[in-house]
Amino acid sequence: MDSLAVTSLPGLWDRLTGTQPDPDVWVVIATLAAALAVVAPRPAWRISRNAVTIAHEGGHGLIALLTGRQLTGIRLHSDTSGLTVSRGKPYGLGMILTAAAGYTAPSLLGLGGAALLATGRITLLLWVATALLVVMLVMIRNAYGVLTVVLAGGAFLLVSWLTGPQVQAAFAYAVVWFLLLGGVRPPFELQVKRVRGGAGDSDADQLSRLTHVPAGLWLFLFHAVSLCSLIGGGQWLLEG
């Protein structure tokens, strides 16, 4: 039993850190079209936006931990809103970075995923995503949040273990395209809400109060990150 474990660990490590063949060009284009189909139409977006909310709130939570704040819980709601609560100083760099991480997280995760796919590390991407979802699950504090994270993590786990290289590649590319495209839409939605006089306690407004920089400039930053990530990540995916 011990010898089996010892011999299997190197193989597991090689599988995790090794490279896999790039999918055919038509697969890359097809996954782009599939991601666009669940981001652009409003009915599909109402459902798929839940996945963007996972990335959004996960970004808040991850940066809160990395900056030394105490993460107390994350909630995900059926209306695709979410809430991440952390304890610490209500001001300072840690609080600013935590507040700025939400709207930028989906796009930056997509950019990081595109970088991994560009180097052929499909398995590594799937396993890292699964690990992040498992960690996030520990911090979820409501039933709907648990359900959505379990479903997302289960999808990654099943694809990682039960499917072949081509299916894994198609799934990975679809996920990364979705994050890159899905990261663009929320800042525009926030902008529309602010124009209509809503979202007075949005991340941009909180950042404005923390930094005394106009909320519009923070919104511009969200736009810049999402659009630059889409352009850069998209180029890596298409050239890979």
C-alpha cells in the first residue's frame, strides 16, 4: 500500500505540472461562441451571472486573507448578488485592495487562466480552480451559496477525473472565455445603476469613501481591467 502511494505521487505530480496538447482551432472558436451565448443574452446572463458572483466574492475573500484581514463569511444570493464580510481596520491599503478585488477578480482570473492555457497546462488550471472553490466553500454562510459552489466545484472535479484530454481542454477554454467575457459586463451594469441613482453603496462608492477618489475613476479602473484582460487573454487563447 505504501509503495503504491509512493509510486503514484510522482505520476500525480507530473500530471499536475505537465503540459497537455492544445485543442484544435475550431474548439477554441466554439468555446468562445458558447461563452458569448451565455453572457450576451439577458435570460442566459441571469443564470450564468451566478458564476461571476462566485469569482467576484471569492476575489474579495482572497485579498482580504492575503492582506491580513479576518474573513468571517461569504454569502451568495439567488438574485446573483453577494456579500463578503471581513474584520480589520475599516481603512488602509488592505481594505482598499479588498474592496477593489471584486469587480476585477473574474477578469484577472480569466487572464491567469488564459496564461496557463497558453502554456498547455490544462490540468493544472482545472485543479487550481477546484482547490479555490473548495477553500471558498469553507467560508460560505448560506444554503444557496453552498449549493452554487458545490455545483461549480463538482463540475470541475468530474471533468478533471472522468473525461479525456479533449473534453478537459474544451471545458477549460469555455470557462476561461466565460470569465474574460463575463468580467466585462458587471462594470457596465454598475455604471447604468449609478447613472439611474442606484448602487449608492457599491464597491466603487466604498472605494471613493476610502480613498477620496471619485467613484467614477474607480469604475473606469474596473472597465480598464476587464477590457484589457479580455484583449490580452483572448489573444493568448487564439494564438495558443
